[in-house]
Amino acid sequence: MIIQSKKVWIADQFLAAQVEMDGGKITGIYPYGTKQADVDYGDKRVVPGFIDVHCHGAYTFDTNDAHEEGLRNWTKGIVAEGVTAFLATTITQSEEVLTKAVANVAKVMEEGYEGAEILGIHFEGPYLDMKYKGAQPEEHIVKGTIEQFERYQAAAKGNIRYITMATETDADFELTRYLSERGVVVSIGHSAATYEQACMAYANGAKCLTHVYNGMTPFNHRANGLVGAAFRLRTMYGEIICDGNHSTPAALNMFFMSKGPDYSIMVSDALMAKGTPIGSRHIFGGNEILIYPDGSAHLTKIDSLAGSTLNLNKGLKILVEDALVPFNYAINACTLNPANLLGIADRKGSIRVGKDADLVVLDTDYSVLQTYCMGAAQL
């Protein structure tokens, strides 16, 4: 199959080009009009498929629910926002619940599904800080151990690829080093770490910061905190929720301009409430949440943010149009940068011959006209 557009995102710019796809891979890239195209998208933008490394669920399904069909419905539905790959993300709960959750993801990955590719599991918690726990249920927050993590990883059949943890609670960074040595991305989050402790965690293998600005020590010019670490540690990745609610457009701009084009990661942090009506109520981590008119999710007990219902294509629009972030910074944040962080940039994250044929066609208003997952049209 050959598609073409006068605006295909190649080599950090839009080029008039054709993309040939076969067997799930990009097999050729040619100047616009070189061959007979199956589909001509005219002036519509063709960009790499989006990768969401932090999303809990959608359409009333949560990763912790451990329902096979709920997960399969999620993979099929999420392509409508341009997501072609993601990490199914847990929330802190009992060992029994988390074991079932990760085993369910592994089972679906093994048995097959349609739509966006499940890259593995983002294990958010239960090794977190009490003060910055956010919507994570405190009764299940525990101190992390290698032994317990090994049990989770065994249940997940090795598919835990990423973990959010409060590294300052990890004595001598033992678990941090263990994970990083085995290729599991360690991201500091829901953490009371100081700037200095963050630097030490980075030195011991931590690669990322989870939802920067939220669930972490703030920046002060005399106590720089984790937000200061996000700004200063140039080669440390940082996730950020780009819904305009968790951080203002000005805060988004400051973060992206500090990190540059290569180390920012756009995430949705979307809950099972994504795709459900405004005003609906759901249980997340044992707590009731309410969906506000702006699409944000709030804990009803304390009226605080608990996550989002963000679609990544809308996040891209917010970054470019409201936060005034350069397009290459913004698109890299949901394509190439997460691919690099996960060590899969050899097959995902950019439009190049030999890579997976994961593509998104955007209209001028950033709505998704078509998503290709491994070369298969989804919409």
C-alpha cells in the first residue's frame, strides 16, 4: 500500500512524500507523485504514530480491573486519537490486585488483540511517598523490595517495562539499580525527593520523572525540588500531562523549552473515564472520581485532580497552539522520545524505511483522519 501527502513528517520537517507499507513495515519512501498512490491525503499532515507511556485505561476499563475484553476494547478504541502503542498503567493496590492486573495484560499480549500495540506495563506504585501520593490509595503504599518486584514481574511474564517510584525511599538505591540493570525504566514520581536526592537517583539509574509538576516537590530558588531536577538534568526524561489542567500553557512552555526537543514525554495519564460523559463518576484506586466539564478527573472527597481524560492529539494541539511549543519538540514528545526512552526507536517513533508502519493523518484542527497500526488502517 502507498499513501502520500505534501506534508509527511520526515527528518524533523514536513516533506512532500509517499510512504509505502507492506508486512507491517515501511518498505519505501519516495518523492510525492513518484508511484501510483492508493490514498492521497493532499495537504493533511502525516506524522508517526503516538506512543503513550502513562495511561491507566479508557471506556470504563482500568488496567487494575484485569478484564481481558476491557483491555482489548481499549486497544481498539485508542487509535481514534492517533495512539499506535502504549504502556498499560497500574495504580497502587494490594499485591493480589496488582498481580492479577499484570497477569491479565501479559495474557492479552500473548493471546492477541487488535488496534494499538501494548508495549508492556507501566507499574505506577505501590512504592510511593505518602505526602505526594495524589489519588494513590495510601493503605496500599509500601516500601519496595527486589523480592516483591520479582513476584510481580514473574506474573507479568517480564512485561513490566517502566516503574514510577519514590526513589528516596529505596535504601542505597538497591531496587533502582536492580531495575535499571534489567532494562526497566525507573521514573521518579509521587515523591518527596529533594533536588540532591533526584541527582543521586539519576546517577544510580533513574531515567525519567513522572508527570512533572504533579505529585512531586515543587521548585523554589533555594530548594529546587524535583521540578528543579526536571529543568536542570538535561538528559533525564520527563513525562508531562499536556491537558492544560494539570499544568498551565505557560508551565508547559517552560518545561519544554528547558528540556529541548529530545527529553520531553507527553502523556495522557488518562483514566477509565476517558470516553465517558461529563459528570460521570467512577472508582479509581478505591476512590470516587468525578469528571468535570473541562474533561479533568477530580477526587470527590477532597476535590483534587486525580488524572485526566486527555486524547494525545488534543495534547499536541494544546502544546503547539496554546503553549507555543515548537512543533518538532511537541511531536517528538509523543513519538520519538518515548521510543528512545523505552529502547524501541529502532522500530518506532519516526517515519523511516524498515520501521513499523505506525502513522497518523491529522486534519488542520488536529483531529485524526486515519491511524495506521503496522500498516493496517484503523478508522
